[in-house]
Amino acid sequence: MTTPQPRPSVAAMPAYVAGKPPAERPGLVTYKLSSNENPFPPLDGVLEVAAEAAGKVNRYPDAGSTELYEALATAYRVPAEEVALSTGAVALIFQLVSAYCGPEDEVVFAWRSFEAYPIAVLAAGATAVKVQVNDDGRHDLDAMAEAITERTKVVFVCTPNNPTGTSLTQTELDAFLEKVPEQVLVVVDEAYAEFVRMDDAVDGIATYRGRENVVVLRTFSKAYGLAGFRVGYALAPAAIATTLRAMALPFGVNVVAQAAGVASLERRAELMERVDTLVVERARVVDGVRATGWDIPDAQGNFIWFAFSSADRCAEFAAAADEVGIMVRPYPPEGVRVTIGEAEANTRLIDLAGRFPRG
């Protein structure tokens, strides 16, 4: 007896692995540091706006997300037709690959990087071309440029890179873009852009404005602390943004999420104060971990990266963290990512780093 079968590439798709919640431990407060979530609640006033919007959930949301589009256009000083919304930046990744790729096409990205990339590529029936990151966890842009062929349709550049935390400079990105054929779409994934504190930092907005083949992805999930509402957005030349909007599910951004997004953009000054607090805490964690002898990469997101050489070592570190009440995110066999969370959780991490054997 035969049954309907999906395309082979779909059947081969791995499941997206989300960060696990911590196990309960009697007498010990536990913390989730496995999903790069913001430890702060939504900004003051955002929940009130969201609650008011929830009173209208018997009605469909504005299919055009007009108010949120206008708010984003104003915030970034770009035309509204160069903005595209969807249910999280990950949805935009799937839309981009589906729109621009099919069987026989290739998508180039660093590895390890965001795990949704290869899943989206398989969903489109295309071929993933993974380019190993450098020993310091940074994109090997020269190797990525060499990996581009006539079959390449899309290149993902994740900066800061999830999960290694390293970020590119604008000089590096510009030099790379000069090597990319103009018919190849370059996606600059800036989900953690608000956390970057470095010289010559990438300016995704200026980058896409000057090129017809660049799209920038950002999200309300990380810095804004709205991960549960699932709102991501792209900034791109009008033709690309139009394609993304055409690929989006109707009514994908719900009425509550739209209201929360607008309210959050109105409070960006307060937002950046919170981000600055997390950046200061990130510096404390990086310095504390390095002081114990770990050589961890530069951290430009809201997380840090412990590199390992085997799945067993990743599992051992994750288990040791669980024992002290913090849940981390292993990426076997390469390493373990740990979110910058509450101060007590971060202190426990530093203490664990000092006790865990590095050999």
C-alpha cells in the first residue's frame, strides 16, 4: 500500500532544536540560558498596549500591518516599501530561500552558524554549502567567496554569528560584497545588532541602501524581549521586500504582536538602556570566564561560546551546568552556547568555568 510522500529533501530535514527549559531542583532557583532570551520583561507600557490589543482578537489583524510598517520606516528612516514583516526572522529566512532557490540551486553560509539555514535550504529543495568558521569562530569570508558558483543563489552572513558570538567589521563585509556576483542575494542576519560594541561595526542599513542584492534581517525577539510574540523584519531594496511580502502567510503577524512592536519602537531610548546593562554584564561574564583560563571568542551578541572538540565534552559541560541550575545550549560536537541572563545565573557560569576541566 502506498501513501503520499513528501519530497526527499523535506523528509531529510532535521528538526529545529529549541533551547530546553531548566530542570527543577529543590531548594535551588534555576535559570534558562539556552535560548538567547532577554532576561528583562517587556518595556514599561508594552504589556498594557498588548493587553488592550488582545481585546480585539475576535477580529483579524491588519493584513498590511500598516502601523508597524510605518513605525519601522520612521525608526530606520527608510521607505515603508523597503520593509517586510513576518513571524520572526526565521520565517523570513524560509521565505527568502523559497522565493529565490529551488532544486539545483545552492545556498552558501558559514558553519557553525544559525541552525535554521540548512533546514530552510532543504525545505526549498536546494543544496546547502557549509563553509567552516575560523578557529576563532569568525566567518571565513575568503572561503565563502570561493564557494560561490554559478549555482549559488543566496549567501547568508550572520553577524554577530549565532552561536559563536563573533561579529564582522564593515570593512570585511564590504570587501566580501565586492566579490559576490550581483545576481546572488546576500542576507545579512543582524538578529543581535543592538548588542554590538566594537570598532568598525557593521551597519546593515547603510549596506543594503547601497546595493541591490543585499537584505538585512532583524527581530523583536532578542533586544526587545518579545520572543513570544514572534515578529521579525527585513530591510531591503523594494523589489526584494515586495517578494518577501508576497511569500508571507496572510495575517501572519497577529494583532497583539503588531501593537507590542509599535509600542516597543516608541520606547527605543529605554530599550537601549537595558541593552547597555546586558552589555556590561556580558563583559563581566567574558572577563570572568577568561580569568579562569578559557580562551573564548569575542562576544558581540547576548551570549558566549565554549568551543569543544567532541559531542561527549559538550554533553559533559551541559550536564555540569544543569547540576548548578543553569540550562545551556550544546551544539555537538563543536561547542556550547550560553546566554547572558540574570546576574546570579551568570555568576554560577563563571564559577562552573573555573571548575570544569578544559582539556
